[in-house]
Amino acid sequence: MDSSRSRTYTEAHELLTKAVTKSAAPLLELLCPAGSMPALKAAIHEGADAVYVGINNDTNARHFAGLNFTPEQLKDAVQFTHQAKRKLHVAINTFAHPGQLIRWQRTIDIAVAAGADVLILADIALLEYTQNRYPDTEVHLSVQASATNLAALEFYQQFGIRRAVLPRVLTLQQVRALARQTTLELEVFAFGSLCIMAEGRCYLSSYLTGESPNTAGACSPAAFVRWQEQAGQLESRLNNVLIDRFNVDETAGYPTLCKGRFDVDSERYHVLEEPTSLNTLELLPLLHREGIASLKIEGRQRSPAYVRALTKVWRAAIDNVKAAPDKFQTQESWQAVLTGLSEGSQTTLGAYHRHWK
Amino acid sequence: MVACFDQTMVPKVSVGPILYYWPKLQLEQFYQQIADSSATVVYLGETVCSKRREFSFADYLRTAQMLQEAGKQVVLSGLTLLESQADLRALQQLTTQGQFMVEANDLGTAHYLSSQQLPFVGGAALSLYNEQSVLKLWQLGMRRWVVPVELSRDWLQTLLSQPALDSIRQQLEIEVFAYGHLPLAWSGRCFTARSENRHKDDCQLCCIKYPTGRLSTSQEGQPLFVLNGIQTQSGAKYNLQNDLHSMQGLVNYVRLSPDPDEFMAKLSQFSHGVASPLRANEVNGYWHRLAGFNQHGPSIE
């Protein structure tokens, strides 16, 4: 080993792990999802600081029929958002296919031309393109880039990103450690459907359907879903694979494949995860203390009514914690709304809580 | 690494890192067999869970030395999901050992290696899906690329034929996962511990009881996934034994993922290009641009 190399390396590492102060970073920004103009307006009206959207092609990880914005609608969305003095983030967070980079690049061009405040990117090729072509555009690293540690964050910093969205696999202690060491703004998922795998590195969906979030912008795509009644039970299938069976008294959830009931030896249970939603309401004081820049609400595929109800609760809760962080208490009425809007009417702290693991 | 590429070449065999948790004695016996095998490359290291320590770092280095002396090209594989400070300290140890090439299974690892101008192997869990991102990693030192498991031959062929890669195509080696249960996902949660009703913090390293992981089937008995700690694998074995001809001029190495069953026999078959109808629990869908769990071509059952 060349000693000069290893010295440079050690110095770099020390620099990396040194605690840093962030300047002018937002604190607990409320970032809400919108799959349509009505959802975007609902989020803005109820007090979202920023809204994130996708363009209606396979360049984003919620590529669902009838969802997302045309280039024209995107301009309207920017105008509406800016009039309300809020920010619009555009997710272009799938991975470009070989020989088709131009499609993803044009989508970036459209978002920038429309006046989007932030691009949410995962693909190294697109990070590089944006850095070269639009050096002044604010870029956030998508959760799909799967940066779960300081070294990975440092890797992505070469592309001039300002913020990283953390995957939902980290404990609160790990989030805290990152917050104290990185110079980047951090965004965490606060509420919504829970991906239990490190995002951007999960191929379960393509194993069963041929389409994955990375390659097609969708997990367990709707085109492969089939429901059928069988002997008094409702069966949900994905590409003909039985994901679950529900009795009449059970709530039948969407057959996201990691939330099915399967067998291991003679035991039948939710082998990977129950149908449940992430809910971090009670962690707000901690996230506030660690200087988390932004709280992301999942759900671009959800209705405007869903977005409206969630935004209202989170706005109130965030205002509350900012006003008096030490006295923050979650209110029953908030939790009731959130639980009612959750998958299977259940919520979890997910990986933030060690015992979930 | 010798950087040459022969268009008529049949892929050579590489032995992937052992994805399961095996006792030390079993590890030692396995690598003794590998030393005498026809494998060209051997990947060594724990890529799934940092709590698995039957082999210490020193054990891995010792084994790497032994395999190198037996004529194998040895690569040390790093952890895939790096989360804690301790994970990064272990990563620093791995990336500064100065003797063996490293397989980066996280971009954090690639970053540590490129900071030292060290060449590396880019693992299948790095999200590289197009020519430009492959080129960028090449510029950072990636000299061999293990293609993401979900990609097809068509995808790979299209990617490698892009003009952006013209100048590096002859030097960049390509490896394809070709045999074994496919690593499909990594989680903060340990599914083996969960299957025993335990939290990860209290896992008692129970995965050592399952040398091929734990199979999970649908309620209709269809094998879906294999639980391997925080990793979820395909329920069926991936097998590209009959597709070696379609790799000529495209793929330098086929990776075989170790299991305790008939691995040495399979290694020999792959080395000699022996075709064999797929069994009921074997699939090859991804390579043929199908869902991963599909079987393309003739099968036994």
C-alpha cells in the first residue's frame, strides 16, 4: 500500500466524519405528494411547504395510469405553487434505459424549463447531466439512490446535490449519526406506505412481474393484479401468484408483494411485513432536534382528500413542535386521522424503532 | 486484473461470496474444495450481515492467500447494506488491506476505493442501468461490472453497444450472476429472526441453523422467496447453464453462488459448458427478458 495514498485517505475520512454545521437549511419542511392538480392544490391550501410531483412517463417511481403531470400541467403546477410562495419538487427517479438517456434528459429539460425548484434524482447518469447542464438547479438525491451511510452520501456529493432522502431501513440512532456528520440536508419519510427494503436495490417486483421500480417505475404494478372470490374468501394475486386470502371480516389490502401472507414451514404469517403505514408523529421532537430539513409524506398515488387530511394534521403537528419542542405531545385527534388513512388501519415506526427490525 | 477480451471466449467461472451463514469448519472445507476446482475467480467475504463472524477478517485474508496460492484470482466482497459507524470502520479495514481487489456492493465502498485510486469490481447491487452510469463508475476505477440481476441479455447487449462505451468496452470485464438463489432485496429487518419470532437485536445468529436460508411459499405451496437474514432471495434457483452460448463475446465471467448441495458438480458443468434441462425449482426468466421466476426453454418436469 502506497503510504501517501493512505494518508490522503485518512485525512479525507477525518474531514468526512467531522461534525458540521449547516447554514440556511430549512427545518422540518412539510413535503407533500401530489399525483394531480387537485391533490397539489389541497396540499398547498392545507399548508405544505413544498410539494413533489412526477411527469407522466416512466421517468418516476410512481408511474401509474392516470397519475402525474403533463408538461403543460407542470407549468400550471409551478405557477400555482410559486404564487403561494411554496416550492415544487419534480421526481425523475427511475434509472434511464440503455440507449434511451435522451428521454430522461428531455424530462429534466421540461422540469427545469417549467421552473421547478428542485429535481429529485437517483441515476448517476442524470445527476451528472444535471450538474453539467443546469449547475444552478437544486438537486435532491432520491431515496431510490439507496444512500444509507456517510460514505455513500459523500460519493453522491461529487454531483453537487444539496439534500439526500434517506431510505426507510435506518434506525433513529443511525439517522441521528448521519445528521450530525453530513454537510447535506437530510430528508426522511414521515408517513405513508412503508418500503421495508432498501429502496433502489429491491428486485422482488421484477422477479414476479418483470417490472420493478428501477426499470419500470412501479412496484407490484396494477396491470398484474387480479382479485377473485374463492370459497367465501377474497384472493389477491400478482401475475397469478397468490399474495393473500381474506375472510369477509378482513380488510383486503393491495397485493404489494412484500405485504402478503405466506408460509414458512407450517406457519402462515406476513413473512416480510404486515400491511401497515409508517407514522413518525411521535418522533417529531427528535427529528427537530437533529435538524432534519424535510419530512416527506409518501403517496403520490393517493386521492386529493387523502393528501388534504394528512397535510392538515402534519402542518399542525410541525407548527406545534417548532413552537415548543420540549412540550410537544401528539394529539389523539391527529393520530385518529393518521390511523384512519393507514394501510390496514395500522401504523408503525418502522426501522426508526429498533424493535421493528 | 488482466484487461483483455476475446470475442470468441466462453465465460469463465467465478465463485460468488457465500450468502448464507455457515460454521467456520464448513467454510474452511468449502474453500479447500474450491482451491482444487476449475473456478477462475473466487469472491470472499460477508455481504449480507455484519453480525455474522464465524470467519474473522483475518480468516478471510488467510483463505484469500491460500486460494491465491492455488492459482485463483481472489476478490474480497464488501457488505451490501452499510448502515452503522461500525460498518464503515469494517469497510475502511477492507478497502485499505492493500493486497486483494475489492468488490463494492455499495457506492460508499466504491467511494472509499476510488479515493485511493484503487481499481474495483462493481457489484450487482449498484444501480447501474445505462451506459453513462457505467462509464462514470469506470472513470472512478470500476474494472469489472457485475450486472444487476434483473437485467436481460438484450438490456446488457444494448448497453454495451452504446458508442459512449466504445473506448472502454475492451477493458471493462462483464460478470453475470448465473447460478443460485438470486439476491433480490436487503432490509433493515432480519426476516430469519422474524421467522423465529425474534427481533434483530436478539437474533441469536439463528441464521446459522439454515445453511440454505428458509424457504417461504405462497398459500398454494409455490416457492416464492428464500429468507436469508436481512436479504430476500428468489424462491427458485437461477440457472443460466443453458444460456452460456448466448454470452459469448458479451460476458467474461459467470457467477455461481455457493450452496451446500451440489455446488461442486454444477461448478464443473459450468466450466465445461455442459447443458442440462432446468429442474422444476430452477428459473432463467431475467436473462430472457421475462419475469425472473419464469422458465424459458426445455425443462425436466
